[in-house]
Amino acid sequence: MTAMTTTTTATTTTVLDASDVTMRFGGLTAVRSVDLTVNSGEIVGLIGPNGAGKTTFFNCLTGLYVPTSGTVKYKGTVLPPKPHLVTQAGIARTFQNIRLFANMTVLENVLVGRHTRTKEGLWSALLRGPGFHRAEAASHARAMELLEFVGLEKKAEHLARNLPYGEQRKLEIARALASEPGLLLLDEPTAGMNPQETRATEELVFGIRDKGIAVLVIEHDMRFIFNLCDRVAVLVQGEKLVEGDSATVQGDERVVAAYLGEPFENAPGDEEVAEVEAAEAHAETTTDAAPGKENDR
Ligand SMILES: Nc1ncnc2c1ncn2[C@@H]1O[C@H](COP(=O)(O)OP(=O)(O)OP(=O)(O)O)[C@@H](O)[C@H]1O
């Protein structure tokens, strides 16, 4: 019995389980009761019009924000809402606006990303004993491996700020991978890229998935999302509108409406609609009672 259960569950495990996540900023609910899971071996997309709450949701997953309510679990354990502990647990991310150390080399940027995985403490680093040198050599080798994986090994000694934009994005990914994550969160990885760079990033993300790292990606480039993702969730005004495979999401009228006319962008909530309707009804009765009043303005 136990053996059978093990066999059937061994193939897929839930890596990320975000449940009923809500994030309020004062009176604004940026994320409302969102559930989302990412399973091992999956690439999941998170899309939605500008201001839909995608980045806020990412920030709730990675400990930058403490959600107003809801829980976030990584491999079955509730995550502490502290970014470095989330990274240590196994979630790495990149940011919408590139956050590299501009005046450090490409290699140094990746080495910085390894700090949560190196055990050598302060004294070891200061005394520079054999343990420190072994750890340093291993970190260096791993960082070079990651640079090769993203295609930047020849630029290891260049300053990060001198890389073209598309390569800076790749370097961010290499640095995130340096923490040896089980889940990688990518926030608009192709922003500012040309179509060729975007296709290359697509291949890179497939390569990351093939290394056994699950991926959750926010992106505005729909072609990229629908080519890449096993599952796509759509956020509109902080709420999950639809979730499904690419074909299901692409064919959903509500998603098309949210994007084409962007009627959801600044659409009023139910309360505001009711208020406006009541005001209109009131105006109509007043106008009926006092004809000509509408010309007073
Ligand atoms: N720190 C904050 N304080 C107050 N409001 C915030 C904060 N961060 C985000 N918001 C608001 O929350 C809403 C969701 O923003 P968010 O950046 O998460 O959307 P998004 O879907 O990532 O948008 P985009 O696609 O433009 O990046 C917006 O109305 C935004 O103004």
C-alpha cells in the first residue's frame, strides 16, 4: 500500500503552494485571495494587465512583503517572510528592474549569489585557511559553470555595467541560479530584449526546467508565455481570473477582454458601480421633478 502511494506520487511534487494570499496597501487590495501552485518539472506563467498585482504577488512569495493574509509553502513547509530565508529555503528570483552590482565583474556577481550556499564563516574567510580556499575554488568552478550555461563564460571578467542589456538579464538569471534553487521566479525576463534575445531566453528557461528547477514567470510578451508555459494564471485587479494551459487561457473571452480593451485596467469595483447608479437614479428623479434644471451648469 505504502509502496504504491510512493510510486504514484514520486513523479510530481508540489514545489510552491500559495494559498488564499491577500496583500493590502492601506485601502488598496493589490492581491486578493490568490491560490497558486507550481509543481516540479513545471513552467508556470503569471500574466495580467499593468497594475494587476503580479509583482506584489511575487513579493509575497519571496518574503519582501508579509501578506496581509494567506500562506506560502515551499515543498510543504511554510516560508518565513524574510527574503534571505526564502532564498535559503530554495526560491530564487530576478527583478523587473535589473539589480546587478554594476561595478563588480560578471563572475563576482554570480559569486555573490552563492553566499547562501557557502558554509564558510567569517573566521574562515578572515584567516583564509585551507577550508576557505577549497570552498572558494568550488564556488568559482560552479559560478563558471553557470556562466557557461547562460552563455556568458567569455565575459566573466567584464564589469557587469558594460554588458548589453540582454546579457545583464542573463547574468541576473545566473546569479539567481547560484543559490541552487528548486524554484526560480522570473519577473519580466525579456523586458527590453529584441525578438532574437527573447527566443534565446525561451531556450534558457526550458534548459533551467530540464535541470529540475521549477519556474514561475511574469511576462508581458504573450508569445513567450504561451510557447513556454505548461500552465498560465491570469491576474486582473489582484484576483485570479483564469488558470489553465495556454490554449484554454488564449481562448478565454475574459482574458481577451482584459487585454484588448483593458476594460479592467481602471474599472470601478462593484461598490463604485452601485454608487454611480444610485447617483444617476437620483439625478433622473431630480431632473423629472424640476425640468430645465440640467441646464443650470
Ligand atoms: N508598495 C506599495 N504600496 C502601495 N501600493 C502598491 C505598492 N506596490 C504596488 N502597489 C499597487 O498595487 C497594485 C499592483 O501593482 P503591481 O506592481 O503588483 O502590479 P503588476 O501586475 O506587477 O504591474 P506591472 O505589470 O505594471 O508591473 C498597483 O495598483 C500598485 O500601484
